[in-house]
Amino acid sequence: MQKTADEVTVKQVHIKDDFWSEIQNRIINVVIPFQERVLNDEVEGVAKSHAIENFRIAAGIHTGEFYGMVFQDSDVAKWLEGVAYSLTVKPDAALEKRADEIIDIIEKAQQPDGYLNTYFTIKEPEHRWQNLQECHELYCAGHMMEAAVAYYQATGKDKLLHVMERMADHIISRFGEGKERGIPGHQEVEIGLMKLYRVTGKEKYKDMARFFLEERGKNPNYFYEEKQKRGWIHFGQYGMDPLDTKYAQVYKPIYEQDKAVGHAVRATYMYTAMADLAGEDNDEKLYQACKRLWNNIVNQRMYLTGGIGSTTDGEAFSEDYDLPNDMAYAETCASIAMVFFAKRMLNIEPDGIYADIMERELYNGTISGIQLDGKRYFYVNPLEVQPGISGKVFGYRHVLPERPGWYECACCPTNLVRLMTSLSAYAWSEGKDTIYSHLFMGQEADLGKAKIQVESQYPWEGKVVYHIEPKQNEFTVAIHIPGYIKQKEHHLKVTVNGESVCIACALRKGYLYLNQIWKDGDTVEITFDMPVREVFANSKVRDDEGCVALMRGPVVYCFEGVDNDGDVQSLRIPENVVAEAVLCEEGKLAGMMLLNVKGYRIHTSETLYSEERPTKEKETLTAIPYYAWANRGENQMRVWMHGLNEN
């Protein structure tokens, strides 16, 4: 196995896209400043954070007690990473100065031996490294490593990078062959170590990542033995069960795992690091393990929206085809992790099966986690809500019908910031002879072989134009054509300088390979129709049996009560649906394509049960993009709608 392509950095690509630039600008202008105030406890009416104050106390600048979750440091790390990426999108000297000041505090909080963690520095220094299962020291370290690398790449400043090299060296001095054979309770440090390796070139960081990955599952009872040895737990009676080997993905060594199990975010962070290491070391055995896990997620354990982790019990994967809509967990962080995983797989093998899922996550399961104004967030992303039940009744309390302003456990809001500001890193990869375009985003890319400007009307219209300015004469441009686009059904047409391309000749594994002698001014134009598509679930998904969902382009649609007389439960979608995409010109959904759907409303007897057959009435129904639901007050919502045979 040979890795096909390398990462393209955020500094090489600038997004200029009607859809994504609006989101990035909102993140930079609204969300980052808002989250900075939250992290500094300056916003009333939201859950207290205290995250930056914890670093001030650990640094000896202030006195006080630690407050928050044991992994509170990670909120600061993810926010800093997002800030770093934002500075490549929109330079901001004042924001950079404030970030520098926070990094100064972090440096002061680091202990003489390189250790960095505010909880244990302030509260329980005698318990450092004794509870890897619950206390997330390695998880926090991994996130801060990612922040350090991002900040160095964005600004050239290496203070935080050196801080995290010292922390990584401290970790290496403690764990590994011939030392303590520990593993992270919450995977993440493996991703951070791989990034640290890549930016420094120091093999010891990659070796440490490999140790943590390969050590996992060698002793499935590691966390139980750790608990017995230390004799204390962090989370009291609600602590994690050290004998639940699937929850922590320790039930088998990573090379033998073939089912996505346990906590969905932890698992997918691990799969991301596995794919990263497999590509870096050309490890075919590890890549095959990644493919097995990928296929299990995508083909048996993923919602239409890209959500993963279907049960609130452990924020975890359940069983194959167990995908309840109104009890879904589908954590925002898990969808973000799938973007990470997909991109690492694409670097190994450009294949539409990975790019299609990355696209689905970006347009649906990730951005549904943030309100359109950027001020409120979903942790859980259901596919159906019923006010009065969702968020209130036992079994449904995690399914909120409206986004809260913040969370005591605020992993998702800061995770969204770092993903949305780093979008450009997911648009391309570059190999020895080929440039790979993964996403139809409007942008300007300064790559090794060419400068490429992309004009895009996606996801609302099917037209994308690539303007090529080559730096060398001959190379291949490989463009991902989303899997839903069928040449005849969507009237797919590709031209190079106005000349039609034989699509069947050039299309391989979802990528259109265009090889020629390029010259300045060359253009590649891709056009296709975007009809509304009906989607049906496998009959093994019992919650979706007899139902249909609607998509247009990469966007999943849903029905809300506010558009449909307050009641979506009585709506039915007929076979061979007739639907029209219409541009919304006002209100909170302005600029989005909505769907007018020819359907029915079912009328039943007012009694609880009746022998009278329900009647149906024709009605024009309205569907909106799934990511935009819950922005207009509390009301019903459904993605999967009951079908109706009109005969």
C-alpha cells in the first residue's frame, strides 16, 4: 500500500463560496468572540465555563478552586485551534494578541516536568496519571497539541508548540515499551501526536501514537486493573464501567476490530488516528482494519444525516440497523469526527465512498449542531421531535426541541469552531502527479502544481467551474463527482475549455481524472441537474419501514410544524413524489432552497381508536434543509415521512 496524497494546509486555500463563506464569517465574527466571553465567564444566563480561569489559577496568576468537568482544558484548546484557523481566513491582530496572552498563561501553567493539566495541578496533584479511564489527561493533551500545531502553522509562533512538545516528551517518558503500558480512556492524543510528528518531523511522536493505538485491546481488562490499583473513581456512582470493554474499544486489538462499538466520538477519533498512521507508514493491515470499521459505520450504523452513535446510553453505537429517529443521540462531535476519519481515508485512497460521506457530514450532521445566528448549539441531533415528549419524557430527555445557549460539557460548540474555520483543509489533497478536489466549494487554492480558482453555486445549483493556472505543464486534476449524480438522470456534463469530456472514460471510483498539458486560462466546467430524490431505508431499520426521506443535492430535508399547520405527524408522501425547489427570499431561512411537495394530510377520528378508515386530503407540504431546523421556535420535526400508496 502506498499513500496517494498529502494534506493541503489551510493557508493554501481560501474559501470564497456563497454557502460556506457565510458560515465561516458568522463563526469568526459572532461565534469565536461569543465563546471567548463564555470561556472567560462573561456571558450571563449560560452554563459557567471557568476554563481560562482554571489556567490562570494553575499558573499562579490568580487564586481559587478548579471548576468544571475534568476535561475543561479541552474547551480552551479547541477554541484556540479554531482561532488559529480563523486567522488564515480573516487576519485579526487584536484577536491574535488575546490568543497570545492566553498561550502565555498556558505556558505558565505548565509544570517543571512538562505536565500540563489544570484539574490535577490545582485539585489533585497526587492523583496524576492514576485514572486514565475517566480523567482525560491524554485527551486534553491531544487537543492542546492540535491547537499548538494549528497556531504555529497559522502564525509562525512556536511558544505553544514548544509547550506541547514538552508535554509530549513527558508522556513519552512515562508510557511505552518497558514503561507504564497505559492507554487513553478517551482517544484523541493519538491525533495530536500525529500532527506534532508531521510538523516537527520527530519520529518519537508518531511512535508514541502507534504505541497507544496498538496497546489498546491487548489487555481488555486494563481499566479494571487500573481501578483496582488506584482504589478511587472520579465520577462517583455514575462512573464508567471498567468491565465494559466495548464502550472503550478495548474488546480486541485494533487490527481485529470490525464493528464500531462504544462511545462514538472516542471510537471515531481512534479510527481517524488509525487511518492517519496507516497512510503515513503505508500500513496495509491497519488500513484494512480502518476499511472494515468504515464499512460497518456507513452501511449499518449511520443515520441519513450522517449522525452516528444512536443511543444515549454511553453516547454510543448500538447494534446494526438500530437507528431510532426520535431517540437518536447522533452527537455533533461524532459527525465532526467522521469528517476527520473520511479525510484521512481519502489521503490514502481517493475514493468517492469517503468523499460522499465527508460531504454528507458537512452539509447535514455537523452544521445542524449550531443555530443559524451562531449563538446556540445542539449536542444531540435527532431526526424527529415531538414537543411535550422530546426533552421531557424519560428516554427522550436528551432530545431537545431547541438548542441551548451553552453546556456544562461544551465539547461540541468549540469543536464546530475548529471544523468550520479549517474547511479549506478538507477541499483538496495533492499527490505526486495528481491534484484531488474533494468538495464543490468556491475557493482560491494555491497548490504545488497549480493555482486553481473554483466558482460554485453548490449546494443549491449544479454548476461548478475550475479555472486552472498551472505551475508545471502536465499533471492530473481529479475531481470528486458526488455518488448521487448519475450521468443520464442528472444530465451530467463536463467540459474542458468548452470541449466535452467522455465521463465514462475518465471516471474512476467517483473521481473524474483529467490529464493534459495545462495552460493559463484553462477551465473545467461541471454542470448537472438537481432533482429532488426519494431515499428509502433498508427494511432492517425498523423505525424507517414504510417511510421516505427527501434529498436534493447533498442536503437532507425535513418537515417542521411551523410550515405545515403545526402538525407533521399526519402528513404523507405519495409514491413518485412531485416536488419543486423554491428559493426562500425572506426570514431566517432566506437564501436556502426549500421544497414544495405534493402530498396528503391524513384525517382520523378524534377518538383514540376507531373502526373508521382515515381519509386523505391533498395538500402542498413544505420541507426545509435539515441543518436549519429548530430556528423558528419549538415545533414538530421529521426527516423520515410516512409514504402513501395513492391507488
